[in-house]
Amino acid sequence: MADCYLCGKRAVFRTEDGPLCAEHFSKWYENGVANAISRYSMVNPGDRICVGFSGGKDSTVLLAALCRLNLDCELVAVTVDEGIGGYRDDTILAAKDTALRLGVEHRIVSFKDICGKTLDELLANSPQAACSVCGTLRRRALNAAAREIDADSIATGHCLDDESQSVVMNYLRGDVTRATASFNSNSGDLFIRRIKPLCRSTERATVAYGLCNNLLVPLPECPYTRYALRKDVRTWLGKLEYEKPGTLIRIADGQEELLSKMPKAEGEKKILGRCEKCGEPTSNKLCAACQQLERLM
Ligand code: SF4
């Protein structure tokens, strides 16, 4: 690769403006995260932010970038232990180590704590539904942890690739409710605000930032990934992004523009109540997590 166009040192990443060395690229990446935070007004002075921290590459970069931005806020990293054999134990060790190095308070909450069973036990008879069950219970676990630490918001490491994949997956599934739910939105006052500071950063740049700053360690892949539709969509969009750079941001921006032109979706206007079983916010009698658990237990 050519030299950094700002200082002439060896470049590690080519941006739209030109190639950058590790130092200038790291600054460029952090500026991108800061711009996303300001674009969507994600952080208020004095906020206490619960950072969803799996120990994987995206959440590790998220935590490090938030620390380096010196925002006027307090960070608490929370790792959800789903109970996935051969996978989660290694990522928990990596998470503990990173949080310690960054000097961030770290907590762990497990599926076993919230429903008495691990994900492996819940899925003993239907591994295909893994990601849907996992995602719903993970949201429940993070909400509970965020409430316990009195957080103003929950930050997750979803990057631009994840956001664009979700847009495409909602259309592939014909899931109109999710397709019309606002990007970076809150579904109601009872929920803790969700923020995604990496939502304008590509996965490629996120990994490069992690490597440049010695943040990443090799970790196993979740064994349930092979059942996920997301895996196919990721491969397909990754190929499109390579052949037609800018595809991912065009999908995310297109979706945002589409939503801005729509009347507020019914689901978002509904006044939320509380789940009859667990007290979590929901528009139905039972929240999504309790419905999932009723089907599986
Ligand atoms: Fe959960 Fe699916 Fe991610 Fe595995 S791949 S951690 S099951 S969402």
C-alpha cells in the first residue's frame, strides 16, 4: 500500500480521502465514531452508559473507542453469558482482560440467572432458532443489567455492516414491523435508550482499528452461526461492497431516508405496558422473552 497521505509513514488503511498510517487511521476512525454519536445525539453530558460487551471484535473496539473519545460520561461494560459450550468461556476471559486494561468496570449477567437455563439447554431440541432466542434473551439480560446499574443508555457494537444486513434481512423475511422500526430509535419511554456508536463504521475499518491498537485476540466462532440467515446476507453484501464500494452506507442511508418520509409506524406509537409475567416493557400481555421461554420450557 502507498504511504500515508498526511505524514508519509507506511499506510495501513485506504479511506475515501487516501491511504493512512496506523496513527492517522485511528484518529480518522475515532472521528467517525464521534460524528455518529453527534449525528444521532446518542450521548448527553453525565450519562451512565451500559456497554454491551461480548469480548468480540466489535464490542471491544466500541469500548476502546468510547474510552479514547473522553466523553463526559461513565462506562460500565456488561457481558452476557448465554451459556454456549466451547465458545463463551473464551470470550468472557478476553472481555475481563480488556475491561481491566481499559480501566472500565465490568459485570457479567447470564441466561442461567434470568431464566434458570443456558442457551444450549434451551435449544436442546431446536438449534435452528438459536439466534432468534439468543437475541431476545440477550436484550432482556442487557435491559436488566442496565436497570441495575441505573444506566441512561445501552451501547451496542453494531457496525454499518450489521445495520445494512438487518435492513436486507427484514425485507427477505417480509418482517414489516422490524423494517419500519426506526434506526437508532427507542421503542418507548419504558425502555432504556439504545445507541450504536459504530453504526457508520464498516466492519473492515473496525477490524483494522482493533488490529492497529492491539485490541484483538483470536477467539472461537459461535457454533450456532451456521444456522443464521445473517451469515449468507453478510457474505452477499460483503461481495457487493467489494465490487461496488459504498453499497453498505447507501443501504443504511436509503433506509433512514425512507423512514423519515413515513408516518410514525404503529408499533412505535403504541403506549407500552408491562409484561404480566416479568414486568418488562411490552405492547402485549407477555414480552417477547417470556413468549420465547413459554415455547421452550
Ligand atoms: Fe447468539 Fe446467534 Fe450470535 Fe451465537 S451467533 S451468539 S446464537 S446471536
